[in-house]
Amino acid sequence: MQLLKDRIRKDGKIKSGDVLKVDSFLNHQMDIKLFEEIGKEFKRRFSDDSINKILTIEASGIGIACIVAQYFDVPVVFAKKSKTKNIAGDVYTTKVESFTHGKVYDIMVAKEFLGAGDKVLLIDDFLANGKALEGLAAVVKDSGAELVGAGIVIEKGFQPGGDRLRADGIRVESLAIVESMDEKTGSIRFRGDE
Ligand code: G4P
Ligand code: NA
Ligand code: NA
């Protein structure tokens, strides 16, 4: 998606440790006009799939998922991250290992909001190592719902998540795939570009 790639080049900041900061339009301040274009693009890509639910994970996936959901006219469910073992009630749960934060946490979704008959699109802001998305896919499978695919705003193609999930047969649609980035020069190369 050219508009998004241009915006990343213009306002993204490359930090040490292969981190791309996009706080001015995606992760902290949010550009809702851009989110609307993102929503239209996911709708275009998944228009034939009869999606009836969007699933994301707190925190930074929620804002994007809500705008995207307006184009599908479906509800958004977000998986909650929990640090405690105090799992209350009837929930699907799975463990997610965060490399970036060096810890394991549980995610949970109430059974009431996901189940057989649902056709689910996963939405998230970033795809890096893919553990969060893998956890969401596991929750969908556990629920008996159908996983249609995943819509990702920015994939870091030099990290293994996206390629592994595709190899597992999950349809992953990323609007911008960063193939490489250089902290010193500030240059970013996207997959598919020369
Ligand atoms: P992953 O396996 O799920 O891909 O996650 P990973 O541990 O690699 O990354 C941990 C968190 O950092 C995730 O957010 C992920 O979205 C985010 N992230 C990974 N790489 C980048 C990056 O280059 N730039 C930015 N801005 N974020 C990145 P989280 O902490 O799980 O969720 P949230 O609370 O921030 O939503
Ligand atoms: Na996220
Ligand atoms: Na994040």
C-alpha cells in the first residue's frame, strides 16, 4: 500500500535493535484518515470471505481493528493479556512468548464471543516474531471458528513471523513489508520494491 509506505518513509524512525517507531501516526498518536485507508484496503483484499468477526490483541491492535471493522460492519473482539493465573470464567486461553519483552504471558478470549460458525479476520499493527498472531490463531482454532486470515499493517520481513505463518497455511496480508532498514542512513527497503 503506497500511501502507507510513503508515510513510514516520511515519519517512521529507525531505532537500534531493528525497531521501527511509528508513534506519530500508528502506535501512540493515531492518524484516523490513514486508518480509514487501511480499513478500505483490508476490505478490498478480504471482500469475498464473509468475515463476521475481527479479532485483535490489546493494546495497539485495538484502535486499528475498530476502524477496519467499520468497513466490514462486524464486531471487534480483543484478546486480553493477563499476567496472573487468575483466569476467571469460561475462556479460551493460550501462552504467548514475547521475544522483545523476554517474557511469557497468557492471552484470553471469553467463549461467549467466539465459536463455531464465526469467520474470523485477525488484525494487528505489527508482525515481527509472530508469537502474538500465533496465539490468536490458536485461540480461533480452539474455539471451532474458521480463521480466514490475518491483516497486518507493518510486517518486519526480516523477522521470521510472517514467513512462518504463511508456511503454516495462514493467509497473511501485510500492507507494508519492511525487508531491511538502516539506522545510520534512515533508509527503508520494502518487499516488492526495487
Ligand atoms: P510477536 O512475536 O508477537 O511478533 O511480538 P514480538 O515479541 O516480536 O514484539 C513484541 C511487541 O513489540 C508487540 O507488541 C509487537 O507488535 C511490537 N513490535 C515488534 N517490533 C516492533 C517494531 O519494530 N516497532 C514497533 N512499534 N512495535 C514493534 P506488544 O507489546 O505485544 O503489544 P502492544 O501492547 O504494544 O500492542
Ligand atoms: Na500489537
Ligand atoms: Na505494539
